[in-house]
Amino acid sequence: MLNALDCFVAGNQKALALVRVPTEAQERQRTQTRLRQSLVRDLKMIAGRAWGLALQYGFRMKGDWYGRRNWPKWQRQLPAWFITLITPLHYSALFLHDQIKQLTNQIEAASVRPRPKRMGGLTEQLLDREVGDWHRFNNRRQVSSYLGLCPSENSSGPRHQQGHVTKCGNPRLCWALAEMAWRLIRFQPEYRLTKKWKPRLLDPHTTSGRRKQALVASARGFGMDWWRICIGQTTPEKLGLKMGV
């Protein structure tokens, strides 16, 4: 570490990686979206615990069993002693569900930027809040690296080989863009990446590995396109994106 610091002070700017510190307001916004994701994981854990208890006693519960619409149905179908057993889980799951819904509404209400069709306010805010400032990237390589969608490199001399994605970037952006890629394939037929990757993604003869590669490439491409849109380098119309909810 000291050697790297000495090299950096001597003028080698690549000896250390500079870490961007978000402002207090940006950190608060980012914490809100990350808190929502944590609550979603907690809700899945509690729901899964009830599913496990049901299987332990020979029952099978499906879907959001804790919901206000589904819970009365399970109360009629399952024995009273089992309902009593999982009632604490029901209260916890329902409370988390309400808190997640409230946070989701608050985050989506903050989205005022025009968005491509089927890009929800939650996704748009998650991308913007995790990045903080899209202008901090100087080129597409930096964007791709931060998104965690860069292919690994295993090249030597004339041999050039790329492998799996490095996953060294922001994991929240990685899965958000992967979900967005599927929505683009379905709802943005004129988008340039949809025309390029849709045939391979929907081809029944495409292997799961090749389909995953195509999805990652589409997600990486949209991430870079969204960066270009945010900094004013291009427009959605030039990319074939249809704007709207």
C-alpha cells in the first residue's frame, strides 16, 4: 500500500484508483433504494420460512400467501393450529409488504425524467441514484466497468479470448439492467439492440449459455446508451427508443 501511495505521489496516476464520494443528498437517495432492496430480501425470507413450515407438515402454499386477498383463503383451507403457528410470520410479512409499497411509491414519485416505454420510475431512479452523476464517466469502457458487465480477458500475444463477466462493478446495476434488457426485447421492437439480439434470445435452438451472453451484451449496451442519453450525447429517437410509460 505504501509503495502504491509513493508511486501515486510521484506521478503514476494509475497506481491507485480514485473513489468518488457522493454528496450527502446523493447518499440519502441511494440509501433509500438500497433499504427497499433489503426489505424485499427480508420479505422473501419470511415468506420462504412459512412455505418451509407448510411443506414440513404436508401442506403446499403458493404465491403471496400473506396478502390481504390471499390470507383469508389460506385460513379456510389450512388447519387452525397451523394458521396459529404462522400468524407471527403473516404479521411480519404484511408489515414489510406495506413498507416496501410505501418506499416504492416515494421513489417512483421522484422520477420526473422522460423514460423509454416500460422503463419504470423505480428502475430509472435506481440507476441514477447508484451512479450519482453520469457525467463522471469519460468513455464507454468506464461505464461498462462500473456496471459490472465487462467480459473477463484472458489474452496473450496473438491469442485473444474473453470469458465470463467480471462482476467487479455495482451488482445492483447489473441485475437492474438485466431485467431492463428483457423489457426492451418485448416492448421496444425498434430499438437498435433489440434488432440485434432479439433473434438470438428468442431462437429455440440457442443454448442457455449463448442466450445469457446475448442478454448481458444487451444489458451492457443499454447501460452505455442510457449514459449517452443522460449526458446529452444522443437522443432516444436516434437509438430507436419509444418514449412513454
